[in-house]
Amino acid sequence: MATPSDPQGDDTEKRILDHMPLVGHIVRETMSRVPSHVSRDDLVSAGLTALVQASQAYDAERGVPFERYASTRIRGAVLDGLRAIDWASRSVRRKARDLDETRNRLASVLGRSPSSSEIAQAAGVSEQEIKANEEDIARAQVLSLQASTTTSLDELLPARAPSPEALIEHQEQLTYLVEAITELPDRLRTVVEDYFFAERPMADIAADLGVTDSRVSQMRAEALKLLRDALNHALEPSLVTDVGKPGGCANRRREAYFAAVAARHAEGMRRPRAVAESRIDAAG
């Protein structure tokens, strides 16, 4: 994490915080094109990872605005995440294979491409089911999600790339950030999610919470301070300072929050291990 004597680190952190809404915008745009069962949280996680990496790798001397550079990195990360997901369920793909076989068989018999009604009759399904299946399969083709651009990636991306060690460190920071957001007190979490990810106006958030705009601004600052301290507590404990009297109420609340984040992180680490052990046991 950045230290007070590390201006470059401060710039990196500010870029990340200032451009978190960009992740929300790109994810929201992407979610409108994919099936409903795709996890928004997974896409946000991929986008935040790319934002952190973009902020670390950004080279202003190349003359590319950071938002433009980060957008490309974020969209690419979201696209890669989508490519790793088999959106169409097994039943959808099985039905698609069956329909393809029926279509090919009818084409051989008829000597022409069969109509949808002929395929439906031969397969024992409705034309609407065929259309729905085609739409499901079409949505699983993610190449169309590539954002068109008149500028080549070589021009957009600096040649300098994070090392594997840096990527691992960034992923760990991101993991803690997501967990820290989840463990925020309800109202602070609402402010963070609505302001940074949903890009809602501060006035709307204030109206929902029954407070003033200035109070929402204070809550946002309080949440960001808690998030920064939670990450430092986990990754750079020396940077964490007491708030108020040592052992006082404010510090006890913060320590309870840090403990909740740590517990969530530990639980997240145990789950993959438990799955792996169960698979090993099943294989044995």
C-alpha cells in the first residue's frame, strides 16, 4: 500500500478510487448483453482487478489519458472473465446439439435448408423453444462484446507490464477490498455501492437514507477511510494508526470490523481448499 512518503503510490491510490465508477459503468453495460445468471460480482471483481493493475502500470508520458487506458484494460478483463464462463447450461447446449442434428437430417432429406416449423415438428418442440434456444446460444458468443476502437491496442497499452509477483499482490489487495466492502456497516456499504458502482447521484442516495447530501459525503469519506485501514491492517499493519483513545469505543469498533474482514478472508481461503480435498477424497 502507499505510504505518506510515496507520492507515486498516492497517485495510484487516487486513480483507483476516482475511477471505481468506471468499473461499475462497464459492468452495467456488459450485464445488459449477457444472460441473467452471469454473476455481476464476478465481473466487478475482474474489473476492479484490471483497474488496480492499470493504475499501477499507467505511464502518463505515453500521452494516453488514464480513463481511456483503464477502460481498455477493464473491458479486456471483463471479456476474459466472460470467456471463462460457460453461460449456456448443459441442457441448453444439449438441446442445441439435438436441434442441429435434426436440422442436418432434414436438410439431407429435403435437399434444402428446413424451415423452423419443419424443425420444430420433427424435433417435437415449438418454434418459440427453438428461437429461445438460439438466443441463449447466441448470447454465449462473447466476441461481439469486444469494444470497437479506431486505435490499436499497441497504441493504448504501455509496453511496461506488471510482474507476476505484482499481479499476485494486486489480486490479494483486490480480494481484501471486496471483502472489506462486504463487511462495511450497512449504511456505509450502501453509500459505497450506490455511489461508486451504481453511479447514483449523491442527492438520490441521501433521499433513500433520509440524510443530507453533506452527510452522504461524510459517510463516503468514512467508508473509504475504513476500507483503506482494513487493507492496511491485513497487508501493511504498520500503516494503521489508532483513532481516538487507545482501547476506546472507536478503536474497538474498528478492530471488530478488521476481525470481520479477516474472518471473511479466512473463510474464502478455506472454501477452495475444502472443495479440493473433497475431490481428492472422491477420486481416492
